Amino acid sequence: MSETSGTSGASIELEGLTKRYPGSPQPAVDNVTLEIKAGETVVLVGPPGCGKSTTLKMINRLVEPTGGRIRIDGEDVTESDPVELRRNVGYAIRSAGLFPHMTVAQNIALVPRMIGWGKGRIKERVAELLDLVGLDPGEFHGRYPRQLSGGQQQRVGVARALAADPPVLLMDEPFGAVDPITRDHLQDELIRLQRELHKTIVFVTHDFDEAVKLGDRIAVLRERSRIAQFDTPEAILTNPADDFVSGFVGAGGALKRLSLTRVRDVEVTDYPTVTVDDPLQEIRNKLRGSGTNEILLLDRRGRPYKWLRRGDLMRARGSLVRAGTPVSDTVTRDATLRDALGAVLTDQAGRVAVTGRRGEYTGVVDMETLMNSVHELLKADRPEAVEHQDELEEVRTARTHAEPEGLGGGERTA
């Protein structure tokens, strides 16, 4: 898809930003200074109660700062009209926050209508945004939030936040209320959207893995939003600033770095496919001629539906209704290798289908490709250990070749 035209991101500068609540001996947020580049995704991550959401809400002044300055594209917005500010800053929250009495279209159109857009322009924008977040405008335009799944609600929430084409998008744990698989797919969708839109995104989460996956840079926050480290995900994973940051990184740094590589960066192979409308004998013939032991059945929209093995087709008697294994999970090209590895291990079949923005099949990534990537990361993590291991192997080989014939395994020459 070509890049969507519109307003790109704006720089954000927080200077000494502080929030004190009456009666509290300590500030909730204490003197935060942070510079965010235009078009960058910055993730605020920290333990519960550290003030990360308060910091986020001060950017659009849902929470009024007690002290400090906020500049967006160089303009000090600390004293400006907060309502006007919020109309120019997108905001997406946990559980979407959609108005239940409004349709999907009415929810998305809310801000454009408030700032005086015409009906024709609003209608076009709603359709454009629904398509952008992967929802069919004709199907979802007139639905109400109660008629949507949790993942669909979150997609509409993101569309609403982008409706007036703001340069800045604030996201406060937006995917925290959905199941893990839906959450992975929503994260992939956000990555794809950001690649097309180039907004400035400030994203709050308590999940460090989510921060690594989404962030161009991560701000690890201590209590009162004091910055422990502000750097790229790779720099934090490989060189945490102190024990506090190390606690967030946790064990398995090499595996976490799988979140820095996308499925689109590795080889995605093709796989023999058939559709639910193909005659059974034709499916059998295609599998027989494919050289593989299984074939991927696609539904009428070209989406992965079932894996069919030779035995499934032998037992099928004129119908595939009960034959095969339903596809339990898929990944997009914007998914991380860690997501793909999790899907492969869950499926226990050594591969996972890769899909496009509408869920259509585009290829397969297999266990061998993923394990090669893991191996390379482990080597990069332990170059000295691997080098030392190679040296030991050379010594063992040399000693084996130098041993006199007839000596037992426990005997050695001096």
C-alpha cells in the first residue's frame, strides 16, 4: 500500500514537567525532561503507580501540570486552550472508550464534526480510516460497539483517535484488555499504520516486551516518572543502565531481541494452497504433486482456514467439513520473529501462515528460519563464549589426532 497522505508527526518537548496533588507529600511526576522526535514512537514503561499515565495525560492536559513546559513542534502549549489542544492530539485508551449509543461511523466522526468538517469530508474520512485499520467500511460503518469484538473495538478506537489527522497520537495501554493473540495482531496493525502515517506516538505500557516490539525508543521510568534509561530497544536490551532497568529486561535477552526483527525481514516461503470451492479430487491431486505432506486450505476470502494432511484427504468422503486441522494462529509481515516463534511452538507443526492486512494468505515462515535467527542472536550475545568454544573444539580435535593408537579413553601421555 502506498503511504497515506496527510499530516505527519510533530516534535514533543517536556521540560521539567511536574505534577503535585493536594495533600500528597511527594509529586506524582517529578521534573520530567524528555525530547521526542517528529514521527517517532516512544514508549513509556514502568511499574504500576510510577506516574507514566499521568505523564502521558499532561501532554494533552487531561491532567494539568503543576510545573514545567510542554512544547509541540516548538510551540508552548502549556498555557493554550486545553480543549483546542486535545482536538489536535489523538488519544486512544484501554478498552477503546467508544460511546455505546453511537455507531462506529459516529464514534469516528466525533472530533471532525466538532471542528466543523463538512458531511461529505467526514463520510470519506470514516471510510478511509476503517479501511486503514483493516475493517470493511460497508460491513462496520453502521454497527454499534456492542456488536464488535474487543479487537475490533480497539481498531475503531485507533481510527477515532486519528480521525482529524492529528500529528500526535497518545496511547494509554490501549491493548491491555484483549487476549494475547488479538493483542499481538493489534500491535502489528499499529506498526503497519505508523509505517504509513509517520505520526508521533507516545505509548504507555507496563509490558516491557510490548515496549520492545513497538518503540523506536523506550523510556524506562522509576517512581514519580524519573527516567532510569531512555534509549533504543536494542541498546536497553544489550546494555541496561542499572539493576532497575535489568529487572525490566529480565532473562533471555537474546530471545527478547527477536522482537527487533520482523517477519518481513526473513524468508517467507510459498506453500501449496487450495480453496474451499476446489473439488476434493483436485485437492488430492495437488497435494500428491506438491512434494509435501500437507496443504493449506483457504476460505472464500483467501484466508488460511485449515491444514490438510494426506491422511485427512484419504479419510474425507466427499466433504472437507470435518477434515483437517483449523489454523489456530497466523502472523502478519509486521509481526516480530518472537511472535512467529510463539505461534509455531503453539501449533507444534513447524510453520505458521503469514497474512496480509485483510487476513489473506501471503506465505509461510517455518521453524528452521526462526531457529537460524535465534542461533545468530545467541552467537552475537556470546561471541567470546562461542569463540572460546571453537578453540576448545580445535584443541580436542588436535589431541584426538595426536593420541597414540591403543591408548584407552582414560589414559593420556604426559
